[in-house]
Amino acid sequence: MTRTVEIKNMSKRFGPTVALDNVSFEAHGGEILGLIGENGSGKSTATSIFAGMQRCDSGEMLFEGKAWSPVSMTDALNKGVGMIVQESGTVAGISVAENIFLGETKDFRKGLFIDRKRMIEEAQKALDGIGADHIRADAVTGTLDFQDRKLTEIAKVMVKAPRVLVVDETTTALSQKGRDIIYTIMNRMKEEGKTVIFISHDLDEIMEKCDRLTVLRDGKIIRTFEKNEFDPDAIRTSMIGREIEGSYYRADYGEETGKEIVLRAEGLCLGDQLKDLSFELHAGEILGVGGLSHCGMHTLGKVLFGAEKAEKGSFTVKGKAVRNEAEAMRLGIGYVAKDRDTESLCTEASIKDNIAVAGLDRFAVKNFLILPGKEKQYVNEQVQALSIKCRNADQYVSALSGGNKQKVAFGKWTGRRSEILILDCPTRGVDIGVKQAMYRLMDRIRKEGRSVLLISEELAELIGMSDRLLIMKDGRLEKEFKRDPELTEADVIRCMI
């Protein structure tokens, strides 16, 4: 096999933090190379340097045997290396077509004007070509959901026909249809003798799709596994440097949850997303909500936090109606959204500001006078309790790994001891160590008599953590499952499809 990608002795620091420590690996034509490791292990840093997003401090890169030093992601893409990142990379206020050809509009110039009709036609071809023909190229990007914005980014990269494609945690944001689109692209590139570098925290996914698997930990290469060496326990141990202790999910069955109803929804309706939805949430309960990506479960989370308003129906918390986010917070509801970077966090603000903003009424004197000492104490308690890896609480959230960003999102609500936590895909894009910590946090909240509404696209997570599991289909409640050691993913899938 030809060595398409070669990284030799690459090092990178961010202040005192060592992101990469003398890292060397290679990827070949006609293969899918997996990169796996805990958040902050260096896998995204190494690939983003190769894709032109940033520069390394030292080391050497080769692309197809020649020295490689792209000045930007656009430069890298134009020369054959494309990267699809985990978080959103589109501009909301312009059309899908303009996003796909951002920076390339000169190719559609007619005299002083841009031939927008031809641009839209070419963009539609790009979308159709990857299997995203349900997206209209003339639509305003901001009107699309997270998945379709991500598919727009994929079309933008694939229109350039790259010879190397880096897929960085992209599948965690997609439904099965979106994942199938990515998998098809990856397999096609492999068959054409091109190279795919696939980063994922989903061990089953990465073992199934990859030909080789390289493990990073603390900025160093730990081991590369050949296909015939793939073993889940060996890979996990390489990732975290120890065997996982204790149960991954909850180990209890048959425990009674609290009888008190803390949230009651009756006849909720909103377009085609919620259709006469009624249910109850009890004190000391983890209530799971699952289904296919567009079943309405993500909309339900927004409605219950007051971020969207139902057209019909109502819901109450301990008998009191919730009409907006401020009332939801006063009644003890916290909400971690699926689209973390745009809905749960302000990434260009500090850890301190992100955590403190939801807890002002907990440490401000008479709800308006902020004493810096009290604010610092409040924030640092969450940083320590959640083991957020950072230089200090003044560090910008944008500089954190995905898992630590998610811990900050949790910290906003655990700090104010929210009685009801609505968690929408809370472990998306985090490593197994952080996942286990989040599961233990949910279990602790349950044992303290508080409640969790867990919305997730991961069935194993829902089955492993929920006291009851509600399955939605086309905006309706399809079936309820009770916690049972015999419940399988196959049982649940039959109700979803």
C-alpha cells in the first residue's frame, strides 16, 4: 500500500498543555485508518494540523511522498485533503449553495454579477451526489437542523473530490440515514484507492469500519492495532491506561422510583414533531426518551425547557405551568441541548462565565450584586466536582476538548442543583471515561431524589440508564418499556421503525 499520509515526530503545545508529544503515524491509500482516544488525547489536533486548520510546533508531514505544509483548510482542500469536523462549520445567514461554494464564488462570476442559478444547480448536484437530495440548495442554512447543516459541510468537502478525507467525530451528530451517507463515502473512497482517517468514540463503529486502529493517550501514540488484533477490552485499556472499574451503566434492577410526580405533560402538540404527547416524570427517576432522529424527541426537550412553545397542550412542574425558560429555571429545570456549541454554551466566553450565568441567583447578593470571590468559589466547585481539564476557569470554552465542553454544559445546571435535568444526547462526542463519569452523575442525581429526562439516539445508553423508556415515532408516543435486564435493542428497534 502507498503511504498517502505521513506524520513524523509532531509536537504541539497550547500554553503549558502538551497536546502532541513526538507523534508519528501513517495512513495508506485504499484504507480506513481509525484514530481513537479519550478527549484531549491529541487525535483531532494531529489531523487538524494535517488538514491546515493550525500549525504544529515541530515535526514533519508528507502527503503522497512530498513535503506537506498547507496554510489553511481551504488550501489543503484545494490540494486534496479534506476534513469534516465534529461541530458546526456552516454560516447560518446564507444559502446552502453559498456555504458549499464559500470562497469559490469567482467560479460563478458573469461580469460584475454572480450566476446564482448555476451555483444553486451545481450545489444541488453536490448534495444529490452524496445522497442528501432532501436538502434544497437554495434554502437558508440557518433553517436546517443540525444534521442537515452537517451534510452541507460534507457536500462542501466532497465537491472537491479529496484524495484524503478526515472524518472527525461527525457520525455522532447524525441519524442512521446521515451515518449511512458518511459510511458510503468512506467505503467508496477506500475502493478508489484513496485514504480515510476516521475519528470516533464509538468503539463498535470504529472496529466495524476501520482496517487499522491507532490509539492516542495524553498526546502520545500508544499502539496501532491491525484488523485481526481488534479486541474491545485491549483497545479500551490502551485508551485510558487502565481497565474500566465498576459497572458502565447502572447495575440495579427492580428498584422503586419516587411516587411523586414532578413533571406532567398533557396533550402536547407542535407541528409534525409533537402529536398529543402525554407522560409523567417522577422524583428519583431517569426517564429515557428515544426514537429515530426526527421522531420529535429533540423538540420535546426544547418545549419542556420553554425554549419552544407548544401549539396545544400543557405541562406543569409540581403543579405550576411553565411558559418560558426563566420560569423553567425558577422551577428547577436544567437543559443540556444536543447542539452543545450553539445552544448550551457560548464557546467564545470563559468556563467561569458559562457556568456562572445559570447560577447568578445562587451566589449573587439579592440577585444583582456579584461578589467575585463567591462567583469564583461557585465555579471552581463545579470545575473540581466534574474534573474539567483546564488551565483555570478563565480559559475560553472554545479551547477545550469535546468532553470537557460537555462537562461545562453539565456544570451550569449541577451548580444550581436543578431538580429536573433534561439531557439531550449528553454523551455525544465524548470518550468512554467521560461517559462513565456522566452516567455515574445521572445515577447520583437519581439517588438524591432528583429527576433526569434522558433523550438519546444511543439505545444501549437508554436501556442501560433508564427506569422507564418512552419510544417516540412520528411525533407520537409509540410504546413504554420498564427497566428490565432482558430488554434488548432489538425489542426497542421494532417500535421505532
